[in-house]
Amino acid sequence: MIVDVNAHWGPYAFRHLPDHDGPGLMRLMDRWGVDHALLCSNPSLLYRDAHQGDVEMSRAITPHPRRFSGVATINPAYPGWNRDLETALDDWNFRAVRLVPQFHGYALTDPCADALAAECARRDVPILFMQQVEDRRQMHPWDRAENLAIEPVLAFARRHERVRICLCNWLGLGGRELTDAGLDGRVLIDLARFDVVLFRSLPQLIDEIGLGAIAFGSQAPFNYIPPALIRLECLDLSEEDQERVAWKNAAEFFSLERTILHYNSQKEKA
Amino acid sequence: MSTNGLLRDWRAVRKVDAHMHVPSPLSPAPGFERTGVIAAADRLGIEVMWISVPITAGRMAPIEEVRRCNDAVLDALRQYPDRFRGYCFLIPGNEDEWRGELARCLDGGMSGIKLYNQYKYSDPVLFPIAETAIEHGIPILGHAGHPMDPGTREAQPYISDASDFCALARKYPEVTLIEGHINGGGEWEWSLKQLRDCPNVVLDTSGSNMDAGTIERCVAELGADRVLFATDMSMEAGVGKVLAADLSDADREKLWHGNMTRIEGLRKV
């Protein structure tokens, strides 16, 4: 069983993305043994009204609740975000909120970001941050979204000590800085870009912050999935610990247990 | 298939990494050891690695520093003769110096030339190096990229992109040029389109980026004979991309090892 916490739905403006729709994603997941994916909407990065990108994604994934869970991309600087959040969480059963200040043009220190964090804390909904969508060295001339720096995210985490945070597609995270920001026990980090066999940045991170903070993530369909599978396999974990990274940590963090157990039983019957 | 979708025997497939490094004596990195390189390759089933130790950031270093870098490669070749092949790092310009260094490297068992970003490869200062590579039948691996961000462009003003490789390749159709790391961060789709009509430029697939579709596009644009499996130290990414690509078994074998073995077989003297 594998749950991918770093997966994406929909076309991307600056590059052809193969397999970005629901059927394409399911083909990919079936090919590489991924059972369930948390999806963020690509159109939500660039639409003026980010929520419309989530509307499109919800229509595409609602028929497949056993395979997909949605992550709402909320722009707290845009009018009506509270209602968008309610719709995503209550009507569509989305499991988390993604903030992309680097695309939506606000700072995590802005009062609107604090207001959204307070609402997420009240509802116990995790907030997801991505360091980047694409490497800046290959950026399209109109793609001006800089990589998100970790410092404002850590400051945000310090100010909102009840908010759980998921960090996807990051490089260079140190366990100590996360712990110092009070993220022990309330952070989940995907392994998509961490090194295992040569520089061993992922084993080191696990030593520092614990296995419970690590989850499988591939950044599909931007990225090929097998590099993440290889990282998982090369961690050389016990079967029980490998299951935690492969899906149990994510299931617990995003409250996916019921969804996944149901899917699993269906699969066994099949 | 294993439960996660990877072939059970993915490690056992023969792999030759066309672009790898061993630690530099000039800038030791904590935790980066030669034995660690071998151990990592063993974990991923990489049999042979073509290694170099370049001087980076465009620095025009004295020949003594170049020799120290190449000494690290020569020492690695002596320690692991079955696991490593060596590229001799050269800084073009002072012809007496680089010719002497190349002779020393080849005598010591190296098999190719490595260039970094001290000069663009379209610069005539490269011409005698290309002529010497032809004479020996050895490949030139070049650091490459078409960076789109201002920071990288400023930091690497003389980085060569595919148009520079093509300029040198057209002047010397007998030379084998390897354009490094198609997934090393630059605009890879631009690079592929530039390279289509330069048949003596081959590409290596290394780099930390794992953009889905890259490998298939490389093969579709250039043909499977012009694409080499490589990691440039992004080891899981390098192996995973080639495993993932939608290719025929025969084409994938060419990438894993067939093409680099063919290039090695071009050696004349």
C-alpha cells in the first residue's frame, strides 16, 4: 500500500504534463503501485480565483474517492476564501489546505495568512507548503514564482503552534530547525527530493525528527514516480516502518484511514 | 513485479553511469567519500561509473590544482579498476599544460576528457582539444545547461548550451561530445531541439530533476543511440528515470550500458 502525498491534477501552463487528468493519474498509479494520492490543483496556482481550479479538480476526482483525496489551494488574500475553504472541506471532503504565497503574491506574515491559519487550527486541517513546482533554472520567462524559503514557513509554524504542516517537494531541510520551530509531532515531510544512498540526507532527517514525520511523495505527474519508490526501498526499513512511510503516516496525518481501509478491502476482494 | 511496481530485478540490470564524480581534494565535502560512492552504486546496481573531478564556477585554476583533481581520479582508478573509468579534467588555453596533463591522464588509464565552464565550447580555444580527442578516439564530456534564471546565468557566464555543443560538433564531425545532465536544471526541451541535427553530440540523462517524459523525449528527438544513462550524483533520480521511461527493452539497454560501451570502444590509441 502506498499513499502519495505530493501529487498534482490538471494542466500546467508552462510545460506539457503527461497523465495530468484523472484517468492518466490512475494509469500512472496502477503502473507503479500507488494506491491513493493527495492531489493539488495545478490550475489553482495561476487562476486569479484559485478556487475555480479546485472546482475543476473536485469534478474530476469526486467519482474516485478511493483513489484520490483533494487538497484545497486557498488564496487568503482573495475575497471569499472562508467560503471556499468551507466548500472544499465540507462539501468535497478535501483533506488539507495548500498555501502558495510564491504564486499568489502575499507574505506568510500578512494578517490574511494568520487568519487562515487560525481557521485551519480550529478545524484541525493540515496546511501544505511546497518549496517549488519547477526548478528555477528551467523556468518559463513568465514564471516568476521564486522558491519558497523555509524561514517564513518556520516563523509561521511558531506563531501557529496548533497548525499541522506538511512540507512537499523540499530540499535541504534540517530536523533541528524543524524541531526548534516546535514542529515535532505536527509535521509531515515527503521524500520526493531527498537523497538516500549517497549523501543520505533522508536517513539523517529521520534520525533527527523521527520516522513518523516522513511520507511517500513523488510529485507526479511532474516527476517520474520510480525515483521515489527507489528512495523508499533503499531506506532499508523493517516492514512495519516501511509501511509507516509508505502510507500509515500519511493516513494518520490526513485522516485517510477510513478511505484507505475501504479501498484496501475492495482491492483484496477483487 | 514487486508490490510497489518496480521490477524485482531492477538492481540486476547492467548499468554504466556516464557522468559521476569522486570527492575533490580541493573542496572535501563531509560524508562524501570514494568508498561511499562505491557503496551507493552497489545499492543501485551500477556496475561502472565514468568519473571526473572538475574545477567548477568557471575558475581559471593553475595547472597544479588541475593535476591534484586528476590525481584523485587516477587514485580511484587504481583502487577500483573494474568500477571506474576516468575523464581527464582540462582547462583549455595553455596548450603545453593541457597536452602534458592529458598525456599523463591517458597514461594513467583514463578514457575521456571532461570540460567545465571556463570557456564556451564554441570558442576556438577548444579546437585543439577536440582535434586531440579525435586523434585518441575518446569522448569529451561537457558541463552544460541552458539556464533561464538570472542567478545561474550570472554565476556561469561561460556555461555551454546545446548551440555551443553543436557549433563544435559541426566543425569536428568525428568528435564524440557528451552534453552533460539534460535534467541538470536548464531548459531541457530547448536543448533537445537544438541537438536534433548534431549527430555526434550524445546526451546524458543525469541531473537532480526528474521531469516526467524527459527520457522518452530524448529518445524520440535524438534516437536511442544518442542517450546515455547517468546520475551526476543524483543517483536514485538517475536510475529511477530510466526505469520509468516508456521505452522498448532494446532501447533501454542502449541507455543503461550499450551506448557508453560503444563509445569506449572507439578508443584508438
